[in-house]
Amino acid sequence: MVLRGLSVTALFSGILVYTAIFVMVRQGIALEGSAVTEMRLGLLLFTLPGVLSALMSREKPLTLALLASLVATPLCLSITSMQFLHGQSIWQETAWLSSAVFWCVMGALTTMLWRELWRIYRQG
């Protein structure tokens, strides 16, 4: 079974960090205005939940990071409908959050790569 061996603590930690980063980044974008003239690197912060998930789970880090981001995405979409975060249309928010899911999984993949490279280095 795919979900066997997943740490519930790591899952909830990933969801919490993902949601917190979402609120921080979206609040920053709402305060600064649109991203027309300058580059914003806020989406790269979404690698942190993936790294955290990969560090907390040795068996299935990629599955855990993907599951945490997919569970947190509807929560984040409901947060955007609140009054203090003035979001764009639901389609723009969905596209932005799918990008955030990608970066979360990339954080887990990068951690898995470094873990494997470290193991190879220690053996040789």
C-alpha cells in the first residue's frame, strides 16, 4: 500500500509549514502589489516543506512531500477567499499553487539526491 510507513507527524509538519509559507508569501505579494516589474522568488520558499518532509521520512520522502502539499492546497485556496488576503481569480490561485506543489516536490527530490550523494561519498 502506498500510504504504509508514512509518518503522521511529518505529514502534519509539512502541511503546517506549507500553509505558513503560503500565508507569508501571499501576504507579501498583497502588500507589495503585482509582480509585473520585478522578479519574485517567493515560490522557492516552497522547497522548505519538501526538504522538511524528506528529512523527517527516510522511507517515502517524495510521497510524503507530495501528499502534504496536495492536502494543504485546498486549505490554502480556502485561505485566499478570506478577507485579509486579496487574491486573484480562482484559476490564477490554482495555477500558482500547482507551481508551489512542484517546488515542494523539488525540495524533497533535492534532499533525496544529497542524501544519496552523501551515502556514495561515505562508501568510497
